[in-house]
Amino acid sequence: MKILEVLTEATTVGREFQHLEDLLIVDGAAGGIEALEELADASASPSSLGFKWDGGAAIYWGRNNKGEFIFVPKNQWGKEQMLDKEGLSYQIKSTGKIKAGQSPEAFAKVRAGMAAKYEELWDLFEEATPPQFKGYLTGDLMFTEPQRANPRTGEYEFTPNKVTYHVRPTGLGGKMATAQAFVIVHGKIAKFGADATGNLTPIPDNIIEQFNKTSRLIVLNSQKPKIKLKTNTKDLNQAINFIKINAAAINEIADFTAPKFSSLKSILYTYAVARAKSAGVTDFAAWLTSSKVSDNQKAILQNDVMRKPSWQVFWAAFHQILNAKHSVLEQLHTTGGNDMYDRLGIRASTGGKPGGEGFVKTFKSGKLGKLVNPEFRSAPTNPLFLPDAG
């Protein structure tokens, strides 16, 4: 069985983990400079990054101040629903949306199977959580049943969503055949139902190891690259200077408004998402023609925006940020991937090419950004098994 939490790319401007190049759209020249400065910091200090694991369903678990155990999927956490095991199982069985063409009987069977899996996970994580532990951990499930080694390579291979993880049979891989679940921990949250943004604290490895006393569960910290990169300071500085010199032109596009025109930012953002997801989407003018943008807004774009000299300047800056990000990512996939395999025996591939989902960056301002593998954004997902229990 494979697990997958349905993930949809937002089409509104801004999200919890912002793609660095999109900061130019969201915050204009200031955002572009911030993106490049954060890339320079990531290149000089890779340990400021965290590996972004491409897991399945997000889960939260732990004990309240009374020592009572709680285990909930992301949907229930967001609604602050502190259910017991029976309550969670009942809600899963009695909620959800029936698919087109699916019979009520088939739908009920799927929900019952999902509820049974979450009951199984509840028991497993409760057994592994030390009685003295207080607070809640959050993480992504990587698999929810014991794995079989690839007879050709001897490695364990699993694909929770888009990325395939290859684990050598020694060390961590020694538990793959007996573990009923594998979870990557992102951090600890003190209050039940609190948003992870701004409330997530790192967990030391010695605490994480307390959850690994049973051979039926693997709990692993999200990890940071312990490597050195070759910083391309010259190109980064040139890109920053380009944006500083052309700040007025860039902001003319980023801040454009007109009567009966909703938001250029949201249109640019939607285009940037479509462009990243599909290699066939490259030209804005061609994309605009077939987009859902209203005829009135299309006319304003074609006649009043795209003819401005600042239009070309804006996209020149956008591509400089994008190219700088890809340069850093290429090194991270190679050097960081080797580091992960040397230390943990895990390597990632997407669409048959080296590299996982990417990396998370905590900005100096406290915001969160991400450097996502281009292969990941356009890769297909695996068949659905265990979605968030909404």
C-alpha cells in the first residue's frame, strides 16, 4: 500500500513556504533582493537549510499535560479536534467525499479501510511515545507497512508521493522489513492545534531516539545538509545589483493596478505556478490566451502592461533569481545527496533523476521559503492510498 496526502498548489499570492523566485511577484524589487540574499546565505551556509521530504499524510502526535496520548491527521489538527481513537475512527468513516462513479458501498469500504489504518497507527505511535513526553510532534509518513528489498539492488525503495527513496539494507535500512511505519519529524509544537508556522521547535536527536525503541516504527529528524558548496558570489551580486538598478521598473509591474483590474500579482503568480509545473508553459502571452483570465483583464495586460519596457525588465530579474536558485540546487542535489547517503544510507530520485523535493530555508525575517527541484514540480504523483482524514 502506498500513502499520499493530496497536495494542491495554491493559486493565490503567498503561502507558508514561498518559492524564492515568487518573492519578486509578491514583494517586487525588495522581495527579489531578499530571495537572492537568502540564496547567498544558503550557498555559504548549507546547514541553514533543511531537507524537504516528500512524504505522504501529515500527522501530529504526543501527550497533553495529563499524559494522555493524542494522534491526529492534519485536517483534525487544523480544526483543533482532540479526538480519542474511537472518535477519530468514527469521523473518518462518516466523512469524506464520494468520487464520481463510485458506489456508496465502495466508498464506505475505502473509508473503513482508512479508519482501520489510522487505528493501527494510533496504537503503534502510542506504544512508541515515552510516558514522560509532553507536547506534540509533527511529521510526514513515508510508508505505513513493512518494506521489501529490491532483489536486484538489495535496497529498500518506496515512493510516498513523487520522490522515490532508496535505502541501503544496513543501518537505518535494517528496520525497513519490520517497521510498520516510517515518519520524518519536522519539530515539536507545545499547544494542540497551533499553526506550525512560528510555533515549531527543533527536537534533538537524543529525544527522537526515544521513539525508536520498537522495531515496528522508524522516527527520523528531517536533517540538515552537512556539506560545503562553491558560492557563486559574482553572479549573485550581479543579480542583486540588476534588481537594485531597475527597482522602479520592477515595482511598476509588481504593483500595477488599473480600474476594473483585480490583481496583476495573482495572475503572475498563477502563471509562475503553471510554468513550473509544465515544461510546455514558457511564454506568458501564449499562456494568457488560453488562461481563465477575463477578456477585460487580458486586454489590459496586452495593451497596457506587456508593452511597457518594464515588463521585459521584470522577467529578466525573475529569470536571474530562478537561474541562481537552480545553480545552488544542482550542487545541493549532488553534494547533499552524497552526504545523506554517507550518513544515513538514503538517496532520493525524482523521475529517475537524482534529487528529492528540495530544501526549506528559514529567512532572516523569520519567513519560510523553499528551493524546490524543478523535476519534482512537474512529476506525477503516485496512486492515492491514505489521504488526510478530512
